[in-house]
Amino acid sequence: IAGITQAPTSQILAAGRRMTLRCTQDMRHNAMYWYRQDLGLGLRLIHYSNTAGTTGKGEVPDGYSVSRANTDDFPLTLASAVPSQTSVYFCASSSVTGNEQFFGPGTRLTVL
Amino acid sequence: DQQVKQNSPSLSVQEGRISILNCDYTNSMFDYFLWYKKYPAEGPTFLISISSIKDKNEDGRFTVFLNKSAKHLSLHIVPSQPGDSAVYFCAATYSGNTGKLIFGQGTTLQVKP
């Protein structure tokens, strides 16, 4: 593994189903982030974690939850998916002192 | 409330010419600005950044200019190459924001051969 990996690459999901998007980094970065990218809106922060064991809400947290059990993994869960959560989701990480964030390749999620 | 705005959704330039991408912000607390480049089906990659204590930062063909009084920054690419065709996002943050970035909507740059 080099950098950040995300799984799955893409997913089609029925509304009301539960879904977990996975994110793993091997850079030993303390901070991790989840964004969604929507046309005309850019990237919007969903949740973040500054260090293992802590999480915080971003701009658009409703309908999503995260956990940070260890440094490397930062899964994003949709408890009951809705069509408005159709988007491309990006995971990112950064060192605690750095502003530059490194992004994963993204997960394209379609909720029908 | 869009704190970081990229008002031009798209830009088309000829190979070899200058590309100028613009970004405006409203939050006076922002003190660090970044540009990211994104190709289709890939994650954004960091391109260049600038601190508010500077008004210019240069890295090869890429230069970012910051005008704090106008709350405006721009990315200049000279000379533009077809491989520069991508979506460009500007982003901003401030000390004490624990690294959280606020992104603009993005500008799609097309460089024609």
C-alpha cells in the first residue's frame, strides 16, 4: 500500500440500506478527513479526525458517521442511505502540523 | 454560504499560452491557501500553496498570487500544456482550524493543442 486506499471503487445502493466506505492510509498521518464532491459545489467536508480516538463534524455531517479506532483506518458509514447521498466520496489525510492533504482515489456511490 | 468561490466553471486556452484561474474568499481569518488539481476518476492532488504573509509563490510553471485586500487569489500556469487539462480547486484554511480545508467549486481547464 502506498498513500491512501479507498474501497469500494464504486457502489450502487438501494435507499434505506446501510453502507460503509473504507479508507486506509499508510503514511502514519494523524489527521484524516472525509469529503463529498458534487457538481457545482466542490468538495465539502463531512467528518474529520485529528488523531486516533477523536472525531469531529464538518460542513455536511448529517446522515453520516465515522470512527477512528487506529491511526490507519477511517471508515465512513451511511446508516440508512438516501438518494441525496449519491456523490463521489474522497478520503484524505495530513500530518498534524501540515495543511496539505493527500487524497485517495474516491468512491462513486449511487443511491437509488 | 460559500466562503471560497471560483466563479468561472470552465476555462479554455491554447497550448503555450497562459492560464489564469481565479478564486475569491470571504473569511478574513483565512491565512493559508492551496490549489489542487484533479483528473477524472482520480483524487485531487496538491499543486501549490501560499501563506498570507506572502503575495506570491512560484513553483516551476505554476505561480499563485494572493491579494489580501481584495480577498482574491489566482493561479497562473505558463506555458500551458495539454496535460494541464483538469479540474482545479482552490482551498483555504486558517490557524486553529485544525487543518480543515474549505474548497471552492472548481474550474475545469482545457488546454487545446
